[in-house]
Amino acid sequence: MQFAVIGLGKFGLTAALELQALDNTVTAIDHDEKLIEKIGEQLHYAVIADSTDKSALEELNIAEYEAVLVAIGSDIEASLLTVLNLQSLNVKNIWVKAKNQAHATVLKGLGIVKVIEPEQDMGVRIAQAMNYPMVSQYMPLGDNYFLIKIVVASTEHSLAKLQHKYPNDKFVGVMRDGQLIHDLSHDFHFMEDDRLLVMGELESLRNLSQEFKA
């Protein structure tokens, strides 16, 4: 998948590197030439561009990206202008880091649903959520093992088939209507909006989560 991260402070750089580590194509954008020179070797595609200039974003074909993260730090005006440019270019999936509650309120007023408030979210978690929108939560267990919660969007998935295809993953249980169903029989049937809890190695869980991609 192809993502763009605009603003390469600590938060933006962390998200860009994590998305890149997840085998995505990431275009990292910042107007600071010295910053790009400093961190450019860590990123596959680092671009010097002013995101408040609509034509600069248009030249990058930004509307074709899976999602764009606006991680501009202290300059609220630049953040808002960037968002307006992205919207005018018909970018559908926009994530924005808010400096404070007032900034978040304005962003939501502009119709931005994915507003990130730094005191609540971290760059790594946001990158994971962008890459795996069907995974609502994940917990690292150490030694490359994770426990994840997957949102079941339809009833077409069969637990028996998943267990056969991913024999090394542990299907812990299903959250349904606030209750945990931990006794999953082989013929268990999912219901829409179930939350499937699975434990396993990262690579296997990545493949498993793609089964639930809308």
C-alpha cells in the first residue's frame, strides 16, 4: 500500500518508519530541507515540499495514496491549510495530528474523522491502525508474539477454515455484546461486529488480519 506522511517531527517520523517497516510505500514530506537531509537515509522516499501549496501536493499525485497522515506539529495554520488542500484534491482517507483540543475541534468541523490527539495516541499505534484498519487493538507479548482484536465485518468467515489455514495461531475467543465466548467449537459461526481475539507471531497475524479486510 502507498501512504504519505506530511510533517517529519518525532511523531511523523515514527509513523513513517513504522509504515515503511510494514512493507508499505511511504512518501515522507516536509518543507525543511535540512531535516530531510538529516533523516533522508532512513526513508525510502523523502520529499522537500510545502504542503500549504496545493500544486506541490498535486505533483505528488497525493489523491492516489491509500491514506495521508498530516503530522505537522506546532503550526496550526499550516496544518489546516494542508488539510484543505488535501480535501480539495479529493484525498479520501486523511489522518491529522491535533496540537490541542481547539485544533481537534476545528479539524472535526472540517469533516476530519481520524483526528489524533498526541496525549492519547502514539505514532506506532497510528501506523498500525492505518495499515490494519480491521484490527481494533493489539498488544505485544514479547518475542515477536502479539495478541490482537479483529473486527468481524461480515458473517462470511468460517472459524474452521481460519484454524486450518493458520494452525500456529491461537484463537483465544470472541467478544460479542460485551461478553467473552472462550469455548470456540470447530463449527462456531461469526456474527457481524464480533471481535475475534487471536494470539500468534506477527507475520502470521498480519496475513490473518488481511482475511478481514473490507
